[in-house]
Amino acid sequence: MPFNVLVRDRPPTSREPSSRPVSQRGLLALMSACVVLVVGMVAAINLAVPMLAASALHPSASTLVWIVDTYVIFFACLVIPGGAAGDRFGRKGVLLVGLLLFAVGALLSAVAPNVAVLLVSRAITGIGAAAVLPNTLAVLLHAVPVERKGPTIAVWASMTGIGGVVGNVGGGAVLSGGSWRWLFIVAVPISLVLVALVGRIAPVSPRHDRRLDLPGALLFVAASVALLLGIVQGPESGWGSVVVVGGFAGAAVLFAVWVFVELKVEHPLLDPRLFRVPGLRSACLGMTTVFFGMFALFYVNASFLQYGMGFSVLRTGLGILPLTIPIIVAARYVGRLSERIGIDATTALAFAFVGGGLLGLSTTNAQTPYYVYAVWLVVTGIGVTLALPTLSGAIAGSLPHAQAGVGAGLQATTREFGSALGVAVISTILTARFVAALPADIRADHDPHTVAQALATTDPDRANDVVTAFISGAGTGLQMIGVTVLVLGALVVLQSLLSRRGHPAQP
């Protein structure tokens, strides 16, 4: 099972020479920087959406979503194979290859002459990120003594949250240069510096000869892309179109084939039988739902603050920071709260705050003072703060100790997959509502599907009509996402309650 070697090291074989002693703090800082880089890119690209929409590439509304989501979906689907590749070929080597792929993808994105090249380069960057994330943890766990593994994992996990903050703030600062291409240009030297440091500092860890489940990985990617195709293309192609219906049908078939293949192979990418455990099933759904809501917000927030409130791109990057205040201040106390009121009550509160915060944000508009917007961000942040450690613990606690690595892979996959779905769904709702809310004459003349397209083809004195239509679409989108989070959250809590009454056997 992939990732298992993360939790059971063995002495190096003759073909795996031991590395010289390294500073554990230095290694932790280096691996943390790698995590921040690949996670930060997930958040930073959302800030560039208005620039991309107005760029010479002239992307459609659905293309904008693919530019954001191509990276995320390859990241999500290949993070477990990335860990398995590190187990087989060497974690340090796969980590280095991942950073190099990330740099190559970023460079190609920076110079992309058209949308097709940009999408391919985003896929390459996502593949690199999938190789980086799991192997940073694997390298760390091999290098630190047993008594330091717990604190090391805690620091590493916190970097995934810090990465989102750095992506927003750092991305806003970089994009202040005036071009979306700067976001990718800056990523190249950072990646190469990390390559040099990893090559010098990171120790070599042991390998095993277990086969990689390539068919499972390819099927999972294909099924996920087909699902997003159906969601994203709906507003432009029509929900009854061949593309959309074929996307949903193809996703159903490919996911079914993936399950069949995974049940037959000796070492599956992800054993579907694990989801027979109700506690694991509900916790994975919960993690997916939280990131579904969070990244739907990130996608809308960047455009809302720039178009609706007139923020600069730097102020927009800083504008999301209230969401992180509860995480910074209160994350350490979540465990105590959970012990006092119970896991299910804590989870219910988490979804109530996330869903309620999104519903509150859906009521804001261009005339809303920013401090009101910030209050709703804090409310959402409280829910995220309650949810992440609680659901992470539920995933880990649903599996035997020997499968702790599988739990780590599931957490990464559910987070990124939820992020990709959140962006796809919110953009679909936003586009449909935006087009419907545009004045009839603007819609009839040029049939725009993005704010940039509408502004470029409309008289300047009609710009307010375009922004008003966008705010209407954003509000509808956040409202539907908020309701979805509340409904799915209720299902998560109900499933968890039923699983505790049933006392299910562990796999």
C-alpha cells in the first residue's frame, strides 16, 4: 500500500548509502519551504484570474477554470502515486525530480504563447507538486528520531495552511508588477534554489521494490478530468450537450473501472475497500467538503475584491487574511474543545461556521464596508479551524497504525480534490448567473461570459452594470456553496454518529 514506508523505516541497503548527518531544524525548514511553494501556488493563481481574463490569451470562462484547476487536479490525483514513487525509486530523488518539473512547468507557463501551452505547462507543474508534497514528509520522517516524529508531522501539516496564506500575500505582491506571467517567473528561481538545497542537505532514504499502480493512477486522473469537464463546460456548451453529458457519463464509467482495477491489483493506488469503514468515509467526505467551500471562496474572493470593491491585487491578497486569524490564534485549543464536547459536536460546529460564513459573505456587495466582509471571513475561518484537526484525527483514527501512511495520502488527496471541485462548481454557478444578470443589450451584442469580456465590449459608462451582474453571480454562487457545505456537513455528522453506534470493524 503506498505511503506505508513513511511509518516504518529500515536500514539502508548496499545500494542506498547513508547520507552525512544533517541539522534536523535545517532539514525541517527546507522541507517546509518546499511544501509552502507547491501549496501556495494553489491559492496564488486565483489572484491572477482578472489579469488572465483581460490578457491577450482571451480565455473563456471555462478556460479560466481549467487554468486554475489543471494544476490542482493533477496534484490531487497523483499525490499518492508520488509518494509510492518515492518509496520505490528513492524519496530524495523523486523530490528533486518533482521540484525540477515544477520549475519547468512554471517556466513554460510564464512564456506560454496560447492557452493550450499554458494548460499543458500547468499540468506539468501539478505533476511536479504531486511528487514534492508526500516526499517532503517521507524525507523528514526518515531523518528524525522516533520521539520527534509527532512534532515534526505537526509542523509539516501546519505548512499546508501557511502555504495558502503565503500564496495569497506573496502572489498579490508579485502580481503587483502588472502581469500574470510574473507569478510563474518568480516560481522558477525559487524552485531551482530548493533543488540545490535539497540535493545538498536532504539525506538518502531506503527504497523497496513494490510495483507502482500506473493503471490506477491514470484512470483516477481521467475520471476526475471527465467529471470536471461536465461541471465546467455546462454554462457554455449547454447541460444537454454531447460534451457535458459525455463528461459525466465518462466519469461514471471511468470511476467504476478504476474501482474494478483497484480491487484486482496486488498493491492498489487506493484500496476502495477502505471506504467500508463509515468513520473514514465520513471524515474523507468532510475534508473534501471543507476544501470545496474554502477554494470556492478563494476563487470568488479574488475577483470580488478587485472588481466589486476596487482593491489592488496586493490589497486583495491581504484581504483574505482575516480568514487565517482563528487558525493562528485558536488551532491549539481545538483538541481540548473536542475532548470536552465530543468529536461529532465539534464537527457540527465546524460545518455550521463554514457554511454560515459563506452564506454571510453571499450577502455582501460593492457598498458593503470591508470590515463586514472581514467579519464573515473570520466566521468561516473559525469553522475551518475546528474542522481540519478534527477531521484529520478522524481519518487517522479510522485506520490501523500500520496504515497511517495511507491516511496521510487520503488527507492530501481529499483536500486537493475538494479544492478542484470547489473552483469548478463556483465558477459554473457564477458564469451562469452573471450572464443571466447582464442587461439584455450587453448580452445580445457580444454574449460575454467573463467580466473582462463584458468590460472590453461595453461603453465605460455601463461598467457598473457589468460589475453589478458579477456581484449577483458571486452572491448566488457563495449562497449555493454555503448551503451545499451545510447539507454535506449534516451528512458527515450523521454518518459519524451512526458509525459510532455500529462499532464497525477496522479493515
